[in-house]
Amino acid sequence: MLRARYRRITFYFFRVIASIFWWDILLLRLGFKRWARKTRNERLRRIAVSYRKLAIEMGGVLIKAGQFLSARVDVLPEVVTNELAGLQDEVPPEDFNEIRRLAEAELGGPLNQYFEFFDSEPLAAASLGQVHRALLNANPQHGADSTNPEGDPVFAGKVVVKIQRPHIEQIIQTDLAALRTVGRWIRRYNPIRRRADVPALLDEFARILYEEIDYLAEGRNAETFGVNFANRPDVCVPRVFWPQTTRRVLTLEDVFAIKITDYDAISAAGIDRGEVAQRLFDVYMEQIFTHEFFHADPHPGNLFVCPNQDGSWRLTFVDFGMVGRVPPNMRAGLREGVIGAGTQDAARLLKAYQKMGVLLPQADTELIEKADQVMFERFGGKSMGELTQIDYDEIRELAVEFRELIYDMPFQIPEDLILLGRCVAILSGMCTGLDSDFNLWDAIAPVTKELIAEEMRGGWEFWRDEAVDLLKTGLVLPKRLERTLALMEKGQMQVRVPELNDHLRRLEAGLARLMAALVFSALLMAGVQVYLAGEIVVGEVLLGAALLALIWALLRRPRRR
């Protein structure tokens, strides 16, 4: 382990966590909410700037995490994503002499034995490796086989060679050790501990990273992806050249084109950005629901738009080191979720949560279903641009109405959903960036229709399940109605009023803090007087008790009803 690197990473995150605790937890409870909110954007920007500088300087896992966060324009504040966006292009390249030594050791000979031309300037530098343009040497006696594994002739042509950064495994080991330490810190915060198994998530992240630095596996992933989309001329996948590929060196067909976030270049090429967003969404739906095998790292450096001479264009994928697979049980839950969202059926969406295992055992399913239904009624059909213009008071009204649900946040993150959740999150941000009017409801409609048709084609099992659901509803409804009428007759009907509960909790908290302040003042005055009178030990005990009373007053949370 690189000790100095480990200490620097953990110390950085310690400072960030301490800052967030002070400004966004402690000061809010002390009543400085307006001040904390007023300075929030600038504080977040400074944190993003410091992280970007640290990631660029140190590389490794930090860059990968920053690239993921930079694509979350649909969730993170713009001040954060703007600062982190540079990580897509600002990764410093490795010294070419080091890269050459590694590549020649892997290939078993000098570069000119395999390549007629090899550019010493990298085309792209990534967190785990970097890419160089080259021209294959087609002469078989110089190391280029005349056929690839499928038996097709290999011709001399433009390729890109991806070469792993030296000592990257040791860097990953150190970064993961630092992140595990930080994970233990944040796991002490109860809301996080209840919702996610942080150690398990980090273990899964580590597994993904180590798979990503195996370039033989990446080559196989690229071939699988190419076979899946062989019948789609509007999707481009680079070909793998196996004679020039090892575990740390990967040679692919050169398919680099217009970067998917180069909006001006896309428009200048006469390509509609809304069409790009729609195709990107459609291709990912096909990956997830048809192939059950998806490209899990869709950040802007891995996606291109390639114009054709006839005016058409292709959506081009590169970098297949991070891929995901959808197990059957997860696919069933995702299918329910897409159909539930597409038909705006809150009950079906709840069933999807349960199938995917994202709900905690104590989750209030009735309240979750009600919240989903309200969301559909208020926001269903709106485009991303319209959603960003929603009035703050409307959001606040919903937050008050479902305060208990927001406070509990009864969701967890299963390990199977890590890659898919990350992929969907980035995809959402990219579609919004391409087209601010991108409408998820319109985009998901064809997928929903196809999934419903697929269910109906399933035969008698589909109709059996629908009949069982209807029968359950028919049996339960009379009992619920009878129970409700009985409570009304006895005068025991209870109505929840979130606003009243909110005021009561605040009043209780205020009274408790007032009592604590009185106790603190009394102990402080007594401690000072006793200390000045020469009773040092007794005075220190009283002052210590005063400090405990102050801490209790600051950290006490309102009692939930």
C-alpha cells in the first residue's frame, strides 16, 4: 500500500465530512438555516474544485468517481457538475517511455514489430489507462496474424491501442483501502447504515475495478456487444485485434468520432440532438431488456456520434471494461418498474420495488404507493425541462405531505443494482444534456407497450397472475371497507395531519432545548464559581457536565410520533 497516498485521501474526505456536518447538520439545528443555505452553492463549488484538483493530481479511482459524479446533472447542483466535468478531459497522460516499456513487455517485442506507425501522443488519457492511435503492420512475419478468431481477413488499418497505466493495481489497492476507511466513517451515520451495506457496496466496486483492468475480458465484452447489435447499422462497435491484445494491452478498430457531449459539433453535422438522446435511450433499453447485457460506463468519453456520408449517423460505443448483466429476478422487477412508470400505475411500481429488493423490511408500503401516485398525478408527462421549472412551493408542499416517508427513506441498494443504477443515473444526465426537453414518459412508452405485449404473449401464466391479483383485491376490499366503517362508528378514525405533527415536533424540540439551556447555564455558573473558589476537581466536573448538556441540546433530534 502507498501510505502517503492513503493518508492524503482519507484526510481530504475527513475534512469534507466535517464541513458537511458543521454546515448542513449542526448549524441547521442551531437555527442558522438561512445562513447555511445562502452559502451552500459556494461551499459545494469549493469542495468540487478541491476534489477535481486532487483527482487530477493523484489519478486512479478518484478520477473514475469524479467522472461518474460529473454526469449526474439531473441530481447534483450545477456548480458541482460543472467543476467535475473537466475530469472527462483533464486526466494527465503517463510518460510515453513508461507506456512503451509496459506495452513491449506485454506484446513480447518492440512496437514496430506489430505496428507500422504508433503515435507517442495519447488520443485519450483515462483513469486506468490511456489510448494511442496506431497503424497495424499487416505483414504476418512481423506479428500480425492474417485472420481474426472469426476467420475474417485482417487488413492493415487504423487502430487504437489501449495500454494500462504502470503500477495501477497498487494504486487501486491503496484507493480502495482509503475508501473503505471513509465508508466505515459514514456508516456510523444511522440513516446511511440503515439504507445501504457500505462494506458490501465497496467490495462490489472493487470487483468491478479489477475486472476493468483485465483487457482480455474487455475484448470479449466488446465482441459480445458487437454480436448483440450486428443487425443494427445505426450502432457501431469497434472490432478487436487479438494478435495485438494481452491482459494489459488492447487493440481495437479506430472508431473515434464526435464526442456525445460536443453539442455544437453534433448540431453542425446536421444531427438532431433530441434524436441522439432518443436513440441513446432506446439502445440502452434494448441492452437491458433484450440482451440482459449492458455497457455500464456510458460517460461522455466512451460515447460518440459518427456521421455517415449519406447523411445518417451511428451511435458509437467504446471502452467495454465495465459491463453489467441483468439476472432473471432483477429483470422481472425492472419490467414491472418500466410498465408501472409507463402506465403511471403506482401499485405496479410498488411491486417492482419489492421484486428488486430495494425496500427495507419496515417500509410503509401504503404510504410509498400513495406518494408514487401523487408524483404521477403532478409530474407525469412533463419533460426534463419542465421538471426543472417546478415551483419551489409545490416541492415544499409535497415534502411536508410525505415528511415521514422522506425522514425514513425506506430504501436500500442491493448489490445487483450498483452497475445498473450507476448506468441509468449517468444516462439520465446525458439525455437531459443532449435535449433539455427530453421527455422520459414519451421515450418509455414504446418500451412499455413491448413489455406488456411480451407479458401477454407469455400465455396462460400471464392471465393466471392477473386473475390471482384481481381475486386478492376482491377478497381484501370488503374487509378493509368493513374495518373502516367500524372505526368510524366507534369514533376511532384517525386522520394524519403532517403540518400539525411537524409543529408539535418542533415545539417539543424547542422546549427540550430550552430546558437543556437552563441546565447548561446553571452548571456553567456553578462550575465557574466553584473553580474560582479553589475546588478544581469539583469545578471541572461541573464544567464537563455543562459541556455534555450543551452537546445534548445541539444534537438532540425531535422525537418522532
